[in-house]
Amino acid sequence: DASDIEKGTYPHYMLKEIDEQPTVIRKIIQAYEQGEDVTVDADILKALAEADRLYIIAAGTSYHAGLIGKQYFEKIAGIPVEVHISSEFGYNMPLLSKKPLFIFISQSGETADSRQVLVKIKELGYKSLTVTNVQGSTLSREADYTLLLHAGPEIAVASTKAYVAQVAVLAVAAYAVAKETGVALDFDLKQELAIVANGIQTIIDSKDEMEQIAEDYLKIARNAFFIGRNMDFCVSLEGALKLKEISYIQAEGFAGGELKHGTIALIEEGTPVFALATQKDVALNIRGNVKEVVARGANACIIAMEGMEEEGDCLVLAPVHELLTPLVSVVPLQLISYYAALHRRCDVDKPRNLAKSVTVE
Ligand code: G6P
């Protein structure tokens, strides 16, 4: 409704949309709840369960959500997944499996590069599912099935709440298929998502800390690096994109293990490095990465799950289910980008050269 798109007392839509994220998670729980569980419509369940491989197609932030979605479908439901950048898929179509299902992730549902792929795979006779925030959008109308994000209108060009909604809806879909196909599950997604909503709220309530970090690390920085391993790697890509989009700081997200294969050459006195540490199995490795960059003069800020704290500047996240950490760890990165853009007097909601939805190929 109209009140959803008023800025109210907020200086920017982006900050308002970041703040809405706990509500968005709760809305998704409500929209997808069925009794004690969260699930998706039976026809979508059937399409997912019958596929021998899922092909996720998306661009920008939605592509980053797709990378997490792959982990959900593989780790929770046991279905193999490929994730493709929509523009690349157009020229570089992979060899397809026997029973593929295509999943288009798009906040707007209008991205031309993604639509081009949808048209092509429809010609080939394949089925498709669109995960979008906009009911009645082109990708939603033209695909066989739709899952809605229930995030409310997203106005700021830099996507925040839609990303979190995409990741949450993909988790719901993966969880629902797992239940459908009889995979043993040792957690209750509905409960875990409620914990996530609270975890996000805790970060939002301490945004002053993120404002300070943005000032200390990024006010005059030329570049910045985001590192992580496993799921944190996917989030580091999104953290770097957010910072680029609105602060124009050259930023790169990469896998911690790749540091030694090139990027460490760029670390100088004062280079900002944001390290994500939410995945227990790689805690020691990421700690090693932080030591390596600090030894070369970097300013390292660690974003760690409770219990994985590090010495030095460390933002501690309230514990959530390990698969759901991307929903929480991205929030401080969004806020740090927001405040960095403010400190640098950038136009937060309407960054130069960018459009909210890109309807040209
Ligand atoms: C544009 C926006 C990005 C968005 C991308 C994909 O570049 O500025 O924020 O991630 O398009 O948009 P979609 O609507 O398909 O998710």
C-alpha cells in the first residue's frame, strides 16, 4: 500500500528498507506458513522435486542470493544446482541435464537479460519458476510458477530487503522440497527464521557501531576488500557490490583462500578489509587470513558469529542456524555501505549511472 512507499522520518529509502528487514522475514514466515511448517504450493513442490537439476538465473544482487540458494537446494534438499549470470547464459549456455527446472531470481521481475534467457528456455520446452517481489511482473507472468518475496516496494537502487527476502524464500523452498522428498531434517525452519528476524533487529538497534566503522575505515579509503569462506564468501560478494554501488569505493569480495593467489599484493598500510566469520568449519582459516592482512598493514574489521569472536575490531552477530547466517551477516555490510556513502556525501538512494531495474540487454 501507499504508506509502504513513504519515507516517513527516514532520510533515505535505503535506511528505511534496511530497517524493515526483520518485518520482511516475519511476513515471509506468515505468507508461507502452513500449520507448524513453512512450505510452498504443491505444484511448485512437484516441479522442484521432479527436477534432476536446478538452473538459477539472475543478475546483480539477485545473482548473489542465487549463490546462497544453490547451497540451500544442495545442502538441505540434495538437488544439484547451477547458478548463472543471466547475461552470460545467453551466449554461454551450459549442457543441460535431462530434467532441468529454471529458477529466475529478480527483485523487479523486469531484468531484460533474465527475460532473454526465459524466452530461450521456453522455446526449448523447459519449465520455469520466478522468485520476485513484483506480482504481475514480466518474469512472473511468463514463467510457469512464481514465488513472491513479500518484501514490499523497494525504492532505493541498492537492493537490501529484497536480497534478504530472496535468500529466505529460497530457504523455504529448499526446506519444503526436502520435507516432500523425505530428506531427514534436523531443524525447524519456521523457528529458525523467527530467530533470524530477532538477530537482524539486534544489528539494526546497534547501527551506531556500523556508522563509526564506516567513518573509521571508509571515509577516505580508495578501495576495500571483503573476504569469507563457504557461505561467507557469497556474502562477501554482496558486501563488496553494496559498497561499490553507493559509495563508489572500488571494492572486491573474494574467497579467503584466494587471498594468497593475488589480492594480498594489494594490501597496504590502512587498506580496509572486512572479514566474515560465521562458518565454524572454516573459522581457523579465516582467522589466519585476518592475521595475514593485518601483518601487512590492513585495517581489519571482523564480522563474527557469537562464539567466533576475534581480537581487534569485531562486530558480533547473535547466533542463528549456520545455514541462515547470510541473512544476518549481510545487514552490517549494508549499514556500513550506507554510512560510508553518507560520509562521502554520495546520493545514497540514486547512485550515479545505476538504475533500479535494467530493461535493456
Ligand atoms: C539492477 C539493480 C540491482 C539489481 C539488478 C538485478 O542493476 O540496480 O540492484 O540487483 O538490477 O535486478 P533484479 O530486479 O532482476 O533483481
